[in-house]
Amino acid sequence: MSTSQRHVSRVPVLAAVVVALWACGASAQRVDAPLEVGGNRPWAVGVSRARQQQAQAYFYEGNERLRESVFVDAARSYKRALEQWNHPAIHYNLALTLMNLDQPIEVYKHLQQAMSHGPEPLDSGRYEHARAYKALLEKQLAWVDVRCDEQGAIVTLNGQPLFTAPGRYQGLIRPGLHSIIAFKDGFLPTEKRQPLMPGEKTELKLELYTEDEVIRYNRRWPAWMPWTMLGAGLAAASGGGVLHWKSRESFQDFDSRIEPTGTQLTEELSSLRRQGSSFRTGAIIGYSAGGAAVVTGAVLLYLNRERAYRLNVEDSAPSVVVAPAVGATSHGIVGTVRF
């Protein structure tokens, strides 16, 4: 593969940072000076001379690749150097390289390491540049503090494992909409779809719940309503039955008086017949109303059966959030509306 083929052609998210800081009059930000093999400096304690020399070789190799703008190869050389010697200057040059590879989180981590022993391993000028880079990154990235106390729960960020609870993650993350999930056998998963804003700190505590803890049951109406309707229907039907019995009794009495002798229809007999007709009409009304009420009560009992629903353990207040979405190859805005 040729050198030109190995060049990275993406537009990094931190281009504005790089341009701004490279335009500050620093013509040579990269550390080119030797790493000073040997000595008793704090960053050299416990590192053999042979490993320091090997790191020096990889460091020179990385500088050459960085000078040629072959950023992927430069990063690889610096990482090999760090495997031999955890030197602040190697971290510093690697941070400069990763800026061009759009890896802001890694840049921030290596800048922290580069500044861990103060200005001495870099010199005051580069130390100030590192501090300025770091401050700008803190404004462009989002800070997240994720906690979960449920023993054995696995917490993921955008599908990637973050930690196993009980635990906590604190660190910078790209702005935008992120999915943070905690799950464990026997519990319902808990997800936070959280828009993280540049320069802001967001604290998230994930709590897990069993199904019994979040599933509740309710009815459409109070339980007594359908039973009252059903009872009223049965009472009306029973009343209709009584009236039916009285009507039959009245007509039987009427028939017993008039049929054997062919007795003339008297006022008393007419009243008896009218009474039977009234009882029969009342019975029909009682049967009709009672039947309708019983059917209605039965339907209401069916509709009023218990229904399961899940408690919303999150804040259910409506909200609208908008956040910048930043990626390696695209930029934009994401938004969410919650009701």
C-alpha cells in the first residue's frame, strides 16, 4: 500500500480545535526532542533502559509518520512506544495524531496522561497547548455520570458493555442521543435514551424492577357498578315473576267465576280481568327491564375485568429535547419528544 493510500481523508470533528490552536503561533507542537533515556525522573521509574530505548525507536518512527501526515501509522507507532514506556511526551504526540483521526475521547485521555507530571516532560509551551486542547474538548464533549447499584446487572452504552453493577462510570462522551441500558435475569430492562449536550454534565441512575413491582391492575369502573346493574336486573325480573304469578292468579279466578255458569260480566268480574291484565303488563315490563339490566350487567362485568398495566417509573412530564449529533462522517441535530 502506498503512502497516499494510507492517508486518512475524513473531516474530523475536532477540526475547529486543531485549526484554532495550530494558528496560535506554535509552529512545532509535536515533541521531536529525544525522550532522555535513563535517569531518575518519575515517569522513568521501573522502566528498564532497554525498554526505554525500544520506546525511543517507536517514538521516532511515529514522529516520522506524523510529519508525513500518515496518521494511522503514526498512532500505531506511538501505541507501541507506550507499551514499552508510559512517557508523557508519547501521550502528547499520540493525542495530536488522534485529533486528525476524529477520536476526541481518546485525545482527552492521552492529554490527561501527558499532563500528569506537569510541564517538565513536555516543556511549558507544549504543556499550555495541552491544557488549552483539554479545555476546548471539555466544552465540545458531554460529561456523563452513570450509576447502577443492582448487584450483577450489566450496563451498556449504545450496545457496548460499560460496567457490571454495582458500579459507576464517569467520563466524557460525544454529544448526541445515546441509549444506556441496564439488564439482569429476573428483572425488566431499564433504558435511558438520553440526549447529552456539549459541555454539560448529566447524571443517570439506573434502577431495575421485577415484573411484580411495576405491573399493576385496574378496572374501567368501580367493581360494584356492574354487580349493582346485574342485581337490579335480577330484582326487576323477580318482580316481573311475582306480577306474572298474580296475573295468572287473577285470570284463573276470573275464569272460575264466569265459565261454569255463563254468568253475566259484572263490574266485579271486569275489575278482576283488568287487574289480571295490569299484572300481566307489569310482568312483561319487569321481564323486559330485568332482562336488559341482566344483559347489561353481564357485559359490564366482562368489560370491567382487571387489566394489567406497567407503572412508568421515569419522570412522565412532557419534554422536548434537541441535541447535536456528531459522528465520524456526519453532523446534524437529533431531537426527542416525550409525552
